[in-house]
Amino acid sequence: MQNMGTGARIPVIDMKGLEGKNEKLMEAWVGVLYDMAAPGALLITSFISLVPLLNKGRSYQKYSKAIHELGMDMGRKLLKGLGLSGDLFDGWPCQLRINKYNYTPEYVGSTGAILHTDPGFLTILQDDEIIGGLEAVHKDTGEYIPVDPMLGSLVVNLGDLAEIWSNGRLWSVKHRVQCYEGTIRVSIALFVLGPKDGALEPPDELVDSEHPRLYNSMNFEDYRMLRITTRSPTGAIEILRIKS
Ligand SMILES: O=C(O)CCC(=O)C(=O)O
Ligand SMILES: [Fe+2]
């Protein structure tokens, strides 16, 4: 994607297809349509009117709300699964982004979104239900595994912050998007980013002599900048690894 560092060969998010009166506004918020933590900051109402893909503001807001609630619920379930309790994502900034891949036949076989991990904690993806292309890297073999479209399903993956917070128990999966067919492809991603203030520390219960602390923590914004400045769409987590 345009904001995923160097190497993306196709301008996959092209807001020109979402033309409205104020092109400057669209450029400024390229791909970032809604910040659940600060909706006013993104001028959501004017933006909605520019989005023919979801041209009824109400359905867009309904979708945002429902997917946000699902994300919050997944945070509670994740904690429970690790034997902890509480409301993990309470008050965390989230972003909803539409990815539009301008595939045409000459791009078949090339890369739409370069290999990356998601920098935040959790991603819920409503992937294109017809055009495939998402590929995840197998943790042990390093093989690319196609994540084929499945009607009526969502794809959920964890990002770097989840791996750091869980002290390595959760895995930030590397993935990319290839062009399989020369047709426009669209996906909608909810990113649960990280806490608003401060760094996210692993809970005491997840650090002990058998599981020594693996990573230094960093707040989400600094971590995002580190990935950008080090041009590390997949590897910035290694910079935070505590040397044993
Ligand atoms: O479009 C997709 O299938 C995946 C998009 C993605 O990986 C992302 O937005 O981070
Ligand atoms: Fe991603």
C-alpha cells in the first residue's frame, strides 16, 4: 500500500476513484477514514460523503460500530484465553481503512501490498469476497499460504504490539497481497492500534523465569515511527528485542 514503505509496485489505495469536491481532504486522510478514539479529528461526516463505496453514511457508521464492538470483545476473550481478566482494548484508538487495489490484467502476478506485519495489536479484515490475493507466511516453514476469500467470514490477525505485549505468546503474522486477477479488489480493515498514552507493558503473569521478558516496550506512535524510519515493514520488532 502507499503507506507501507518502499517496494509497493501498484498504487493500491487510489482515492481518485473516490472522487469528491475536496481532493485535498482525501489526500490528507488517504485510507484512514475513521478514528474511533477521536472521530471528530478526522472530519468523519464530510469524509463519508466522499465515499461512494459505502455511500450511505449510516451503513458505514453501523459497520464501524459493529466491527469495533467485535474488536473490543476479542480483546476480552484474548485476555481470558491467557488466563487473565479485564478489558484489554478499552479506550484504545482504532482505525478503519478501505484498501482499494487498482488491479488490471498487466499486474497479475505482481505485488499489491508488500510483505509486512501490522504494527498495532489486532486487525479484523473484511476481505474482498471474490478476488483473492492475501497470503500469510507460515511461522515454521516460511511458505506463503493463500488466505482464500470465504463468503461471510472475517480474517483476524495479530500485529507486532500483540507479540510484544504477550511476551512472544502471540504471533504477529507476516502477510502480503498479490494480484491474482486483473480486477479491482477492495478490503476493509479495522486496526486496534494500541493504548492512547504510554507504552504497553506485558502483564506480570506473562513474564517469569521460564518466560523472560523478550521485548522492550514502546508506545504505538513511536513504534510506528520506528518502522517508518528504519524502513522495516516486517522487522522493527527485532530492534526492541532484549539481548540475553
Ligand atoms: O487487503 C488485504 O487483504 C490485506 C490488507 C492488509 O494487510 C492491511 O491493510 O494491513
Ligand atoms: Fe496488513
